[in-house]
Amino acid sequence: MGKILGLKCRETGRKYEKKPIHVCEMSFAPLEVDYNYEKIKKTISRKSIENGPLSMWRYADLLPLDGEPVTGLNTGFTPLIRARNLAEALGTKEIYIKDDTVCRPTLSFKDRVVSIATSKAVEFGFDTVSCASTGNLANSVSAHAAIAKLDCFIFIPADLETGKVVGTSVYNPVVVGINGNYDQVNRLCSEISDVYKWAFANINIRPFYAEGSKTLYFEVVEQLGWQPPDHIIAPAAGGSLVTKMAKARREFEMMDLIEDGSHTKIHVAQADGCAPIVNALKEGSTFFKPVKPNTIAKSLAIGNPADGIYAIETVKESGGYGESASDDEIIDAMKLLASTEGIFTETAGGVTLAATKKLIESGKIGRDESIVVLITGNGMKTIEAFNGQLNKPHVIDPRLRSFTQLMEAI
Ligand SMILES: Cc1ncc(COP(=O)(O)O)c(C=O)c1O
């Protein structure tokens, strides 16, 4: 028997064989990968991981591939940066940036999930990959499809940022812009997936795809010397990343890689203009009310998050909170991260840092505790956010006199 037993319903525990399906036919709840942990425990250790490749594949024992990965060989193991200047600015002792602005190949954490989805699509024998995307997933699926020589169809809201569209089209997939928001794109893709037998990263391959997010937490813990941080702040769109932080922690505990009872509070960050999960947490509800998104953080603009209720449950169980940020606060946080740590994040990272700042100010995160902020995408993808927000370059003639005049004027 291999390390993967099959799929399992999150609600009823009903078991399914390993195949490209994502909901339980009895409960309609999502399916999750069911691992043979007893078998994995016999071989995994801190040493076996440390001897692995400098990529997310050092955790391959806890990822759902049967064979070797076909793409994303350099994905993951991004820097965890001790952010001393930022700590000073926020009045905290120990804050770290998990820097997925440099995740390869497409500069966001989505490469982690897509590395799994693409390899899984190949294992299942698909010749076409596809996705509904708020931008980063589109970039990543297109790049990985190019590497794996698969056909590729991408569905996005027609009004995405230029960086996200160009960063998709350059890999030459078929890109379809939909006149509508992500939730409408996603609904359409569900219908398309009933007709076209493609591997949709976040539909029929979703149980496998979602497992890639765990590697963010695995890396953070290893990079902190096998010590879980007191707090982790994660952005949420569909809510999958948040839930996988808790699964990753549980698995490391089960595998005896961290101490029993070691704890991390998981906090969730969303934009004011699209905060169904955070609103529910603030109202003390276990359900969320879908919203119509209106925010500059387009990559997080999912008003009806597929894993919303599980994200709420995860945050509550961990003792964490939720916080949201206005467009102005998002821009300020992007500038703060750039000016303190030299890291240029996309709007999603602005959301996460702005929420972190609020959680510290409200005392939900202690100033003496260890804090990890997940910065999940690169700022070059969302430069529109800074329209009219930054000083323009000084333009002068190529003469020393012109420069001297400029120096006198500024
Ligand atoms: C940069 C970035 N961060 C975070 C997320 C949230 O991921 P999830 O849908 O798993 O909540 C996304 C989703 O598209 C994203 O693009």
C-alpha cells in the first residue's frame, strides 16, 4: 500500500478512491487527501527532510504525488526573513516575512499548489489543464502547462490587472476573459468541467492541489529551527491556504517533527471590500454571508469562498482572529514593507500586513510573541495600485548644471 489511501469527505469521513473528484456525493462537502500516516511516519524525520532538495519537494512524503513531480522542481523553500526594521516600525520584538514574492516560476505561492495540480493531472492522464483564477493561479497554471507540454485554458474576470494578464498570456494558453467577477467565472468553470474532461486545478483536482499550501507552514517551522511560530497571518480568497496551515501543523505534530501541544494561532486577512470570512469571525458566526467584491486586492476578491466555513473553523480552533483592511491601508502597508524591508508585495501582501498591524495594535497579537506574515505575491504584478500614489521621477537634461539645479530645488 502506498502513502496515499485515497480521498476522504471532510464532513462524513466517507472514503473514495484516488481520482479527479472534489465533492462527496452524499454530503456535497469537499474531499481531502487521506494519507497513510503510519507508513509515512516510519521514514520521515527532520534529518530526511533536511537532506532533501531545496524546494517544496523536501516535504514530498506529506504531498499527494505517486511518482516524481514533473514541474515546479525549483518551487518553494523561499526565504523567511527576520524583519528587524518592520519590527521597529510596528513596535514588536520578533516578526518574520515569509517571502513568496520570489516563489518560482511565477512569483506567488500559487506555484506551490499548481506544482502538485500539474503533476497530478499528468498522473491521471489528462492532456489539458485549466482553472478559474483571480490572477496568480492563471499565471502559474499557464507556466506549468508550458513546462509539462499540456494544453491550457485559463478563465479570468476580464478586468484583471495588466501584470496578471500579460503574466498569463506570455506562456501562450487560451485565455478567456469573462465579463463578471471571480464567483461568476468559477460557476461557469464548474459547468464547463462537466462537459470538457480537463484537469481544473481548483475544481476536480482541488483536493490534491490544495495540499501544496501546507509547504508554506512546513518551511516556516523548519526555518525557525523546528519551532512553530506563536502567530501566523494568512490572506484568504477561497480560504484554502488558511485551512492548510492547520493541517500542516497537525501533520508535523503527528510525525513527531514538532512537540505535542506546540501551538500557532492562525489569523486571517481580507480586504474590507471582500471580507466574508473576516466578517463572520467578527460576528462570531460559523457561517459566512457571500459578498460582492470591490477592492484593489483583486487576487483576494472571492465573495463566495469555497473553503470559507473551514477557514472560519480553523481560525477559531487555533485561537486566532480575522482582520480586514481598506484600499488606503493596503497601499500604506505595501509602502511600509517596501520601505522597511525592501520587499515589493502585490496588493494581497498589503492586505496581510495591514491586518497584522491592526491585530498587533488591538492586542490580539502580543508584541513579545513570534509573528510570521505570509507575503504571497509579487508587487510587479499589481503596479496599477500605485497609480497617482508615488512620487514621479525628476526628469532633467543630461547636464551637470541641470542636476545641480535639481539638488537646489529638492
Ligand atoms: C497572492 C495570493 N495570496 C493568497 C491567496 C489566497 O488563497 P486561497 O484561495 O487559498 O485563500 C491568493 C488566491 O488567489 C493569492 O493570489
